[in-house]
Amino acid sequence: MKHHNSVFQQLLKVIPRHQFQKVVDRHNGDHRIRTLSCWTQLVAMMFAQLASRVSIRDLVENFNTCHSHHYHLGVSRIKRSSLSDANSHRSASIFSETFFFLLQKVKSHLPRGAASDMVRLIDSTTIDLNVNQFEWAHFRKTKGGIKLHTVYDPEADTPTFFELTSAKVNDRKAAQNLPIMAGVTYVFDRAYDDYSWYYEMTCQGTLFVGRMKSSAVYEVIETRATKENFILEDQIIRLSSDKGRKDCPTYLRRVKIHREEDGKVLVFISNDLKRTAVEIAALYKSRWQIELFFKWIKQNLKIKRFIGRSENAVKIQVLTAMIAYLLLRLAQITTRCQLSLQQIARRISLNLTGRRSLLELFSDPPEKSGGSLLQNQGKLELGYV
């Protein structure tokens, strides 16, 4: 019988140990460590994500039960206290760099499109925390939380950048730290309305499509003819308020549409003067993909219930969740299977320590023919058997 590594080991092999160790050494992650190395910590946290473990006790007991796989994974048994201390005190940057290393691997397996066609979606999602248990994440009077600010590639179905902040941090403020590239079109909602940011992107050759606030003051420079019934207005405008003239002294696009699904009227603002109004409306509609991404990770990864209460432990758990997402995405791409990411996650969760190839795991078994039983029954009735 052909030997196969465990499913877990096959997933982790895309993270070279020597590459990971370089990151660990750069951050002194294993300095004066006797038992739980950073690699064992990463593998344990990956086990928690992919096997859907719900608590640190649940994780440790199940991880140690799989001790026959530890040698091939390069890990050893873990203790709750050691894992808890590691998550609380070790640098989260180790896991952040690992995420971006895997992200480059995902990109290398995807076809490269023209720069002019590159679209990125920007949004954030709030992860609620119990304010009594996570006092450092105080958000409102009775609520705690953190925000996951994300730049998402809708073609690759992959986040290209994310940052964790307190839930109090305004989306516009967090946007200043997001990487913005020339020649790319960024799509975002009304929370990112910032005239100076619009002008900064325009000056560097970056396009954007966002929602326009109803309080915006502007003058119409040109009105373009519209053929589609759902396009109510297509205009070239200039911001005319004192703040608008000062922060964004350039021509912009204003597109007003009637959304047929729910009858809602939406107004978009953009610095793209070439695309049609229909194309601009379609770009904004693509924002639903990042909403689906947030929904998916909350439903399928462990970022709503945390096994540590410190700020560093929460960051590491979210980072390892994003690493797990990239591992699943890489498995989907490299095997070229037609299963959805959720189907892949479910099969891996049930077979994590099984010794089967990923290709076999993602392939459905052939259907058994039911004709033989009926044929034999017919033969019995006719006296042939």
C-alpha cells in the first residue's frame, strides 16, 4: 500500500521549517525556551483551527492524543500552561510574517491579470469580546471588541492585507495604514469617506469607488447621458465646500443608481472618469464578496471564542486563523478540486490525522451500481439461480 503523510502534515509542508525558524530567530521567539518551541506553538494553533477545538483544554487533550503523529510533525506534547504563556508573551509578528509568506505562495499559483484590471475591496469587521474578560478591548459601555481591517482580492478570493485594531478605531483612520498601490481600483463603503485620502489616491494614480455621503456639497461640471433605467444620474463634479475645495481640488465622478433588488437609491463617488456608470455600479456591487469572506471566517474558523484573554493571545489566534485560511486556499488551488472552501474545511476537519492524499480526500468515491442486485433478483424469480 502506498504510504501517505497525514493530511495535517501535507497541509503544513508549504511552511518550510528553515524559513519559519529564520523568522523565529529574528524575533528571539525561542530564546531560553525549554519545552514549547514556536513551531510547536504554531502547529498546535493550526490544529485548533483546522480541527475546530473550542477551548485550550479541548485543544491540549486532543493534540496530545495524536502523539503518534508528533514525530513527523516535528513537535512534542504540550501543556496548557506552556501554550497559554506562549500565546500571551511571544511576538505576534512571527505569525504575521508567516501569513504574508503564505500569501505570496497563494499569489504565485494564480494567473496574473493586467494591472488595469486589478480590483481590491476594503472593509472591516468587528469581533465582539466580553468586556469583563477582555478589559483591554473596551469598546462601548457594556461591550468589548476588536476590528479586522482587510484589503481583499475578489479574483483570488484571498485577503492581501489585514490589520487588527481596537474596535474604537475609526475605519478612515485605519485606512491610512493600508497599502495603496498605483494602478489598482479600490472599492469601499461610506465609512471610508475622506476627501484628503481621495486626493492622495488620485495624485498617485490609484482609482477608487466609494459611497457618497448625503451631506456632501458639490457643483456639477458635466452631466452624461444614461441609457440604463437603473442609472439615475452620471455626473462629473467638483467638491464645493471649503473642506472639499481644500482637501480634494480635482474632478470626481458621481453616479446615482436605483438598486432593483430592494429599491434602494445609492450614490457613488469615484475618481474614475473613464469607466461607464454601469461598470462603476458593478464594482461597488462586488463588495459583497468581502462580506462573504468575513461571514465565512467567523463561521468556519475560531475567531469568535478565544483560548487566551490577553491582547497578544487574541492577536495570535486571529493570525493563525488567517494562516489556516491560506492553507485551505492553497490546498484548493494546488489540487485543482471543484469543492468549495467550506467543503474542503469540513473534510479536513474530519480527516486531519488520516493518512490519505489531499487529492483522494477531495475526490468523491465512485457511485456503486445498483443494477447487479436487481438483476440477481430477477434471475431468482425466473429460476435461473
